[in-house]
Amino acid sequence: MRTTYAWNTNGRAKMVNSRKIEDLHLIVAAKCRAFIAACAAHGIDVVITSTFRDAESQNALYAQGRTAPGKKVTNVRGGESMHNWRRAFDFVPVVGGKAIWDDAKTWAKCGALAESVGLEWGGRWTGFVDKPHCQDTGGLTIAQYKAGMQP
């Protein structure tokens, strides 16, 4: 699997928040591509907004709406998200060249299409509903990933 690295001008690694499908686990990348194709077949374009993110990027998102300006976008810290394990991606449907954030019918259709290709859709979660989020955990929990297990 190819790893995305980014470097500051001083030669130090900086935060990574990728949008590249290639940065996902191979199985998740294949399901992501199948999801995009399924959406296209139903007349919906989607833009992948986030794939792999490192723990530092995850922590920066977690800070939003808490200790940093912005709206809360996640309830999990670095190491606690399937994004950190290359098992999740976020998307937005695009209709007529515009991102569609508030059309429940379009989101529901995208969610059903994600599920049809074997992904878990965050729009079905209770508590913190995360419509832009899709994942395939590989049958493992975050605790299992942290313990070094692989699917």
C-alpha cells in the first residue's frame, strides 16, 4: 500500500489528511470506486473529501467546535477513527456542479448505494449521525487495530 507523506519546508513531516482513494486499504479503495460508479449510474456525482488522516489531523478535527473555531465534525480523537486505519472515507454528493449538503433524499440514495457495495454508512448511525462517512472495518474494532490485529 502506498503511503502519503507530506513535508513542511523545514523538512519535517506535517499533518496528513488525504483525499486520494489510493491511500485507502485496497479493499476499501475498491469499494469506494464501486460506490462512485454506483452513484454515477444513478445520476449522482460524488466527491471524495477525505480518506486517510493521521492522528494529528484527526485531533485537529476533534478540536473544532471545542477548543478551536468551527462546527463539531467528529466525536473521536486521533487513533479512534477508521480514517486513521485507512478503512473510511468521506464524500459529498454533487448535483449540477454544486455540493449538496441538505438534500435528505440524495443522501439517503447515496447511503443505500454505499451499503449495496458492502460499506457501512454513517447516516444510519444513532447518536452522532455522519452522512458523509463510509467505512469497512474489516470486521475489527478500533481496539483490535490498536492491538496490531489485521483483517
